[in-house]
Amino acid sequence: MKKLIIVLLALFSLTLIYNNFKKEETVKIPDSAIRFRVLANSNSPRDQKIKEDVRDKMQEELYNLLKNAKDIKEARTLINDKITYFNDIVDEQLKNVEYSYNIDYGMHHFPEKVYKGITYDAGEYESLLVTLGEGKGDNWWCVLFPPLCLLEAEETINENEVEYKSFIKELIEKYF
């Protein structure tokens, strides 16, 4: 009987710990943010790969363009001034693809997204939108300014740098 109680307490404790890890935080992207979104033609593996290639190249270029932007006004100007250049980048990425694309900078609807345990609200957001073909496939998006996704792009550019993290420290910071 004593062993059964200990096992039940252990299971109960594990359930509590698991539920604490599952908690999701809801985040509203500030109005002073610019998003970057790429819509795939379809969900075929080929179209998703094309979306990823376009995303990677655009992210790299956007990082270089916006890394020193001081405020949203400057970021807007830099993006607007480079729309033709962005078209050249996507043209190059799609040179062996049979469908068209569209690049638009303005207000666009975004669905709700859960990323790394954080829920980002759906809504109308200022964004640079690249629609590949029919744009009926899964999309990818991130916050372009302030440069949240561009930091991820920088990490891939600086592949040789290693970052060490402490799982215990992250848990303590998250919950205490």
C-alpha cells in the first residue's frame, strides 16, 4: 500500500511538472513592428522547399539591410527603397519554377501562430509579404522589425559561433 501511494504521488508530481511546461503565453505583436511572411504555392514538398529557399535568401538580405536601422520609420524607408531588389532576389530563386510570385509591403492578415510556446495573436499587421504561385501552402512568418527573425538569420550566418545554454537556468528564469 505504501509503494502504491508513493507511485501515485510521483505520477501526480510529474503531471504537475508537465502541465507547467505546457503553459503557453499569448503575445500581441506591437503596432510598431513589421513582419515578414512567405506563402508557399502549395504544401507539396517541392513547393515547401522553394518557400524555405526564398525565405532563407530574403532573410539574409533583410538582415544585412536592417541590422543598423534605428527605428521603424528608417526600416520602412529601407524596405520600400529595396522592393525592386527583393523582386530580383525572388526572380533568381524561382528561375527554374513555372509559377509567378508577388511581393507586397503593407497591411496583411496573419493567422494565430504558436512558436516556442508563445501564441501570437491573429490580426492585421504591417508586413513584407511574398506570395509564391497561388499562395495556398503553409506559410512562414516572423517579426522583421524589431529584428526578431533577423537574429535567427544572423545565427545561421555566424554558424561557427557556439552558444552554450543551461537548461536549469532557463527553467529557473522562466518559472521564478
